[in-house]
Amino acid sequence: MPRPWLLVQVFKRLSGAIGADCNSQCGWSGITIGVAGENAAPGALRHVEPHSTEAGTGLVPYATRVDQYEIGYQAFLLLLYPCQAAAEMPGWDVNMDKREFLKTSGAFLAGTMLSQLASGDQQTTPRTNWSGNYAYSTDRLHQPQTVEEVRQVVKSCSKLKALGARHSFNGIADSTENQISLTHLNQMVLDRESRTVTVGAGVTYSQLAPYLYGQGYALHNLASLPGITVAGAIATATHGSGIKNGNLATAVSGLKVVTANGEVVSLSRGREGFQGAVVGLGGVGVVTKVTLDVQPAYQVSQVIYENLAMDQLEHHLDEIFASGYSVSLFTDWQHHRISQVWVKQRVPQGSSARFAPELFGAKLATTKLHPLPGHSAESCTEQLGIPGPWYERLPHFRIGFTPSSGAELQSEYLIPRGRGYEAILAVEQLRDHVTPHLFISELRTIDADDLWMSTAYQRPSMAIHFTWKPEWPAVKTVLPMIEEKLAPFDARPHWGKLFTISPSKIKPLYAQMSSYQGLLAHYDPQGKFRNRFLSTNIYGA
């Protein structure tokens, strides 16, 4: 006879997995169980409502002793098949005896249905993004463990959005019905012959980078924050910096995507639709695997220069951004100056880079600095020219540390690099509106690419980034001012950050918008992956 905890596991998993998925669709109204706690009378029954805390997290704790096995197997069957009458369940004998019921329930527990496939876990408190500024509109989160389970979730849902590391600041990954997390798809496979690595959609750069370095390989670049997922970063055209470095999506050579009908589609560089699917905004389907180009591992040294006069950018913008492999400029828009210039330089193994004591009048820092004045530099990657592995220098912040201030908002706009200084001056005019609500702004460069919905599509770009204080009502009034100033430069907002540009103004910024809409119509004709964000910004115009 199975141990008592077996039945506890059955109901613990099923209460959140099957019941939570069906209670709003099939009229599930709770179940009655005979699992008694240590202090309960033998044979005591409890009725559990579908939206109760117990129904979302499990009927009884793992440690609770089951004093009785008087679990009504009719209720068990109804829990398995809440949309059918028990008498209609093929292969099930509603008159089975207790021994047969226990045997069946044990077999079920061992099966794949008790994985997180249908877990649709309902939360008692709203789930939010990383910074806490955005609360998701559904409490139903699916957490499959295999690609096959992803397929089953996709087929079973009428509406669904994939959720990554929750680092987007807007509703691009939101859903009013279902979200799916690919956290459990965390495999990493290196192919030395093709110089590629294939990763599951749950893998973050903070997981991938040390793995690659240990194998003697590297990626071409990283974002300033390493804790984001590969799949989420490429879907939103997230980037690092470097005048010759494309965004992170440009390293993609292949994708595997579960489309709306539950089929797995393979897309590779050069194949029709690939250029639209990489920066896919979550609209093509649920990405399960990403293949990236890799290169031999390299070392990087990083230094900071302080107090660069903005005037220097008028004639030397390209030279300053080309002074390192990756260069970032920080400003608070006051005093017509760049407060810090972060220069990251690739260096041969076993050697160190040489940095001049000045960069166009800016002085080389002699102590470690944080981009935000007054903040400890403990969370920042190593500076002062000390060489180290590529993944410990290219991001601004160390793996496992909270970046910036923690509670913050972010906006970013990409403009043609050739007009970078003009755009800087335009934003500077708003300094007294911007600075009171700003932590810091960062200027970075991104090379052009051919990915349809990339913010750097077919133009070398400069990004103007704003890290805001968590003051959304005030920020919301400032963003339209910034967007009006940047409109003459055809500024493209970062897909995963905050913006207020109208859909009618977004559409002309993307020459392949119609092609992208056609791609979505092909793989998702009923709009299963279309949410409010896509409906507004892609179809709203």
C-alpha cells in the first residue's frame, strides 16, 4: 500500500495544477477530502474552495500525517476530469475499491501530468516585474518542465504569453489569462565544431556566461545586467554597447518555437521569417531553444573617466565611443557634462590594456565608482584596468548583485548615431524637467542589423537611456516631452521599457512592420499570443 505522503502529493499538486486551470472554465466548485491533520479527528472531512489559499498551494503540508485514506475517489476522478461526469470517463471504474484507487493514484503521481505542465499556479498576491512597478493581470502561471509540456500548455490555452526574468518595465509579457515561464528549460549545449551554443529558453546570461567561459568560449557582448534570460533579451532587442557591436539578438543563428497550434518550428539564419522571429516581441510563439554564435574566450579591462565636457561630443562622438570595445557615458543632464565614461577594452590573454590618463579632457578615475553618485561600487564589475573574464567586465553590475538602486523605472530611445549630438542637446533642454525624477542617464552605441523589429534595424544607433526614480505619475508627464524632442530623429523606444509614443508614430519607424504582422498572422492566425501591448503598438495604428 502506498505511503500516506503519496496521496498528499497527489492532492497538493492537483489542487493547483488541474483544479486551478479549470475552475473558471468548467465550473469546478471545490472538492471534499478526508485527509486529516495531526490534530484532526480520524476521518474528518474538509471542503476546499478552488480560489482558497489551500487550493493554490496544496491541500496539506508535506509533513502532515495522513491518518485516514478515506479520500473519496469519485472526487479524485472529478478533480482529474472536472469537465466530465465521472461516469463518462473512459477507462475509469467509479466502483473501484480502495486498493485499486490507491494503486491508480500512485501511478498517476509518477506520470508526467503531475509535472508543472498544467500548474497554472494561482497566486494569493499579485505577481510583479523585477522592479515592482508592473503587476501582471493574471494569477495563472504555467511552469512546464519539458518541450512536450510546453506544447500541451500552448494547445490548451486560448490566450498565452511567455514570461522571462520579469525585467521588462511594461506589459509586453502580460496576459489577462495565462502566462508561461520556461525556467525549467535550462539546458546548455556547446557545439565546438559550429562554434554555437544552444540554450533552453529559461537560461539567463548569468548562467550561460560562466558556462561558456569554462569551456573556453564567449559571446560578442552582454547587457549591463546579466540576470536576464537569453530568450527575453533577444525578443526585445536588448543590447550592450560598442560602436561595432550589434544587439544581443544579432548573435542568434537559430530558434525553436512552439507556435499557436502546438507545433515546434525551427527557424535558422537565412530561412524565410527568421529576421522577423528573432526580435519577435513574444508574438510568434513560445521560444523553447535559442542557438547563439560564440567565439574564443577573451579578457577585458575596464576603466572610468570623470567629467567629460559635452561639447567634446559635437566633433568627437564617434572617437569617444570607439575608444574601447564597449563604451558607456553617464549624465544627469546638468552642467553640460558627462559625469562618467566607462571604457571596456579587450586585451590579449595574460596582458593588460594601457589607458591614457585623460580622454578628451576627462580624467582617469583612481577609485572604483558606481554610476549613481553616492552609491557603493560593491555591486559593480571590476574597474581600474584590472583584466578579467569577458563576462565579469562587459556588464556594469556583478552577477548576483542588485543593480542601480533596485526600485526604479527605465526608458530608452534609439536614434541614428550620426545625429547623436543633436539628440543629446535636444534632451538637455529638458534638464530641469528630467533631473528631479532621474537617477541617471546612459548613452550607448549599437551597430546596425537586419532584424525587422530591432531598434537598430538598418542604422548604426545611439541609445539614450533613462533610469528613473519610482515616480511614475511624474515620469509619465516627462516622457511625452522627451519623445517630442526626439521625434525629429525617428527615435525608436526600447520594446521592454516605458514609453508613451502613439502606435501611429511607431509604425513608420519600422520598414518591415507589415512583414512582421504577416509573420504573426502565419504562425498565430487567431491571435493566441497577442496581448494588449501587441494590439496597441503593433496593430493599433
